[in-house]
Amino acid sequence: MSTTRPYSPGDRGPEPSGASGASSQGGVPAGGASGEGVSAPSGAAAPPGGRQVRRLSFDGASGVVPLARDFARQALYAWGWLPAASADQRAAAEDVLLVVSELVTNACLHAEGPDQLWITCDNKVIRIEVADRGTGQPSPRTPHRAGRPGGHGMFIVQRLCLDWGVVRTPGVAGKTVWAELGAPA
């Protein structure tokens, strides 16, 4: 089920400063990507097992959904999710790409477009975060009607992910929608 909480469930606790898109890393050009390799957000140490983080800024970019999918695909290759050695690994990678597409599309349709995309991977979970300037609250359409066009994005996210939610920073316009998927076996 969807939840709204300041951090994801589990024993990882709150995200380090900047990981939820509330603040920006310095030195990243507009429309550029950062986090090319094993790293953690500014001021945070990588946990045991190596946490990998990538960030994409959509500043002035067009074609943001394909851009986001390509960015996510490159991260999955760099992190060893692709090329997939098994059908389960291939399905897990495709789920990540689909969730990235749905969250970015949702920001385009309902929240004045996305500002940033964060993808974080540790040994067990991949976390996708899309920051936008919108004020709305994403939620799956209820009741879900599979035969009708449109309105399936957050239902898909809810079905594919371990959990998802929304983070809002007091005094800052917009929000960050996050979703977490399990790493392939």
C-alpha cells in the first residue's frame, strides 16, 4: 500500500541530506548526471556493501521520459543488473525501467514536470526518487479499472514495488515521490 512518511521503511532510517531531492549536490551541470560509480550523497559515508547513487537533473531538458529511462538503463548496466543472466534478473531490470517511466510521466502530467531523478542501489533494494514542484498527492485511481485507458501509473508502481511514498520538505515547494524495488536474486 502507498504510504506517506519522511523516510522509507526498514532499518536504513532516514535518507542522508540531499538524497530525497530536497537539496542539490554542487558541481553538477544543468541537465547533467552525477554519481558515476560507487558513491553516496554529499556528507554521507557509503554503508557496508557499497551504496551506489546516481542523479539526473532535468533542468531545461526535453523528452524527459526517454531521457530518464536511458539514464536508468545506464545505471543498471553499471551496477551489474544488465545484461541479465536470468529471466528473473531481466524482469527485475525491466520493472525498474517501468517504474522510472511511470514516476517521471506522472510528474509530467500532474506536477509541472520533474526536476530531478535519483536512483540509489544497495545490495537489497533499488530506490527511485523523482522530485517535482507539484502540490498534488499521487495515488492509485480507486477503484482501478483495467479496461479503461489512462490512470494506471501509480497502480503499476504500487503493484511492482516493495513500497512507495511521498516526501515533502517544509518550506520548500514541491515533493519527492519515491519507490523501492527488491534487487534480483
